[in-house]
Amino acid sequence: MKIAVIGSGYVGLVAATCFAETGNHVICVDIDEQKIENLKKGIIPIYEPGLEPMIQKNVEDRRLFFTTNLPEAVAESLVLFIAVGTPSGEDGSADLQYVLAVARSIGLCMDSYKIIVDKSTVPVGTAEKVQAAIAQALQERGVDIEFDVVSNPEFLKEGAAIDDFMKPDRVVIGAENVRTLEIMKELYSPFMMRQSRIITMDVRSAEMTKYAANAMLATRISFMNEIANLCDLVGADVSSVREGIGSDSRIGHSFLYPGVGYGGSCFPKDVKAIMRTAREHGMKLQVLDAVEEVNKRQKEVLVDKVLNHYNTSAVAGALKGRHFAVWGLSFKANTDDMRESSSIVIIRELLRLGATICAYDPEAMDEARKIFGDAIHYAAGQYETLENADGLLIITEWNEFRRPDFERIKQSLKEPFIADGRNLYSPEKMQQMGFTYRCIGRDRTP
Ligand code: NAD
């Protein structure tokens, strides 16, 4: 099948590559000329495990192409995926300007039947707006060309995106007619593994499904963060509690890990957007109000633990003269994405309190430099951060932080103090090794 994917970011690039991998002819479009130039040279703009070799292979096999020329891509393709960003607008709503700009551009150049697929996360009713934008452009040209708009939200996780796309739990397709549905099913059929299935529904329900899924996942995280904070107060261990509740098949083990609060380019903006949709319909999503509030608070918990350790409060300058090592900056492991990362809130607060920082992340150093500039120091490796540091803060759960050389850490730090926002180590073992170890929901300080 001939496909164009418009928007070559985390979602577009992965989707395009995986569609090419299954034999389709795929053109990746972006307005960012530098990005397309780089992709043509084999320089991949994001870190996503397994993506680079897969792109290389499909480019070499002449199934995957990159361009900034939308009309050419539209002319050559039957199915057009819109995978551009939908960031939060000022009022919390999803900003649809990029999606609708693409829709209009398609309408201004298409000359035969097309299926336009909303892959971006977009609020209920967006497919109608896309339909209207294309129809308007066609009308301006004085032409009448048939097209269909389909909703096909994406559920991949950064860091495991290839696997998620190639072996999805499910594919959701919202379509209003059988012909487009059949084409979409055919496109996705190679990805249907034993456990996978295609779930078809009306367009509005498909649009809603994506927000409901992310809102549910964000809710689980905030719920577990609150339980963890309570565990700290009553002297319980949240890891045991997690196992205890996760083994209930009605609850399940996924997404029960407390930490430094959720971040990333999806949960914060999608929770805001569904709340906004509710408000527009005169309804308040009270659970999500609390989910957001808890998440905001959770981003402060690690710094509170540091302040607690030094027996001081959060007044500006309270940590003056203190220097900290930070391991992990991306919003989660296996990605270079720092959008809405909790590390930003934590580091800015430490700086406000007067501390200095030396940070390391396996993949997000370039992104971090764009955010913090000269305000912090950057190290070439995890152990290099420790020099002259009063303590170590762990913010991202990268695998290489899980089994470090504890002797080396102890010798390098001025004092063996670790504040771990991801519960990577055993509190008992850390204590045996002589560390003062603070983590989330296992501090047992009633
Ligand atoms: P991104 O910011 O990484 O990529 C968007 C790309 O679109 C950029 O390269 C940008 O240059 C390009 N673009 C913008 N306007 C364009 C135009 N007019 N023509 C061509 N290209 C244009 O975004 P992303 O993280 O890939 O997210 C895309 C959408 O997918 C969002 O709606 C997001 O909510 C959703 N989503 C993201 C994830 C994720 O993990 N990142 C997962 C599921 C769904």
C-alpha cells in the first residue's frame, strides 16, 4: 500500500518505519527541513531503541522515503496519516493548529480519493474539523474529490515504541464506512499477533478512547504515589503493598510504580485536554483534578526528602553551598525526551534553594542543555557527577543506574546520601552498606 505519514516525530517516524517494515511504500513528510535533511543522511532525530537500524534497512530497500514536499507525498499515496504534535494550548485544550494546517494543505493539493487518518491525539470532534478543513480547501479550488477521515489513535510508549507498534495490544480504528475500515484493517493485519486485535468503533469513540486510556494510566500513577507517601508516614513498604495489590487480577501489576510524578509529552497534556473537553460540556472531571494536583505535588517529594535530610525548610538559599549529583534527566528510561520531565521541576527547585548540580543522562544530555543551559554542570558519565557532591539524586530509572558500583559512589560522595526517586535499590542493603538512603514509599519513618 502507498502511505504518507505527515509529521516525523516520535510517533510519525516509528509508524512510518513499521509500515515500511511490513512491505508498504511509505513517505515521511515534515516541515522541518533540517530534520528531513538529516533523515536523508541517516541521522535520526530522536533516540528510540531499535529505530535506527530499521530506518536504515527500509531506506536501503527503497520502501521508506523522506521529504518536505507534501503535494508530492499526497499525490503518490492512498492513505495519509497525520502525526503532528497537539500540544497544550493556554487553556489546557489540545492545540489543533498543526493538525488543521496539514488537513488544509492536503485539501489544497489532493487530486484523487484519499483516506486521511488522524494518528495524533486529538479531542472528540476533531475528525469533523479535519473533514471541514479539507472540504473547505477543495471548495476554494472548485473541485469535488472524494475522501474519508479515520481516527486511529496511537498507543505506543516511547522507549518501547517499535515493539509496541509491531506487536500492539490492540489497534483502535474509528471509521464511518466499511470501505475505509477494510483498507485500515488490511494495513494493520501484519501486526496482529496472538494477543493483538483490531477494535473498530465510531470516530468519536476512537478519539475518546485515547484520552480515557492516558487519563486512566495517569490516575494509576497518582494513586500509587499517594499510597507511597502514606506508606512513608505509617512505616509500610510500598513495594510489598504493590505486589500485594497487583496480584489481584482485577488490578494487575502494570503502572503501579510510585516515583517522582508522571511527565512526558502525553500524560500531562492529555489529562489537561480531556478535562478541558469536559468543561466545555459543563462537566468537571473531579478524579482527574486530583490526579493532576497529586502529580504536581509528587514532583516536589524528592526535594522535600533532601531538605528533610538537612533538617531545613524550602526557603530560597536553604541548600546554599550544597552540591548534588543527578542521575537521569529524561522523563523516563530509554528515551531522550525531556518534555514535562520531573527532572526539570526538581533541578529548578534545587537551584532556587541555592544548590549546585552536576547531571548525567545516557541519552538526554543534548535536550538538557537546551533547557538548563549553563545553570547546571554536565558530566560525561554517571560516576563523574559524584565528584565533590554532597549527595546523589536519582530521577530516571535507566538500567545502567540499577546495579552501580556502590563502593565507588560512597568513596566519591562527601557523605553517603542518596535520594532515589525511582526505588532502584533495597533500603535494607543500602543501610547495610552505610548509605543514608531515601526513596519513595519505603522510608519507614513513622
Ligand atoms: P513530535 O513533536 O515528536 O513530532 C511532530 C512532528 O510534526 C515534528 O517533527 C514537526 O516538525 C512536524 N510537523 C509540525 N507541523 C507540520 C506540518 N504542517 N507538516 C509536516 N510536519 C509537521 O510529536 P510526537 O511526540 O510524535 O506526537 C505526535 C502526536 O502523537 C501528538 O498528538 C501526540 O500526543 C501523539 N502521541 C504521542 C506519543 C508519544 O509517545 N510521543 C504516543 C502516542 C500518541
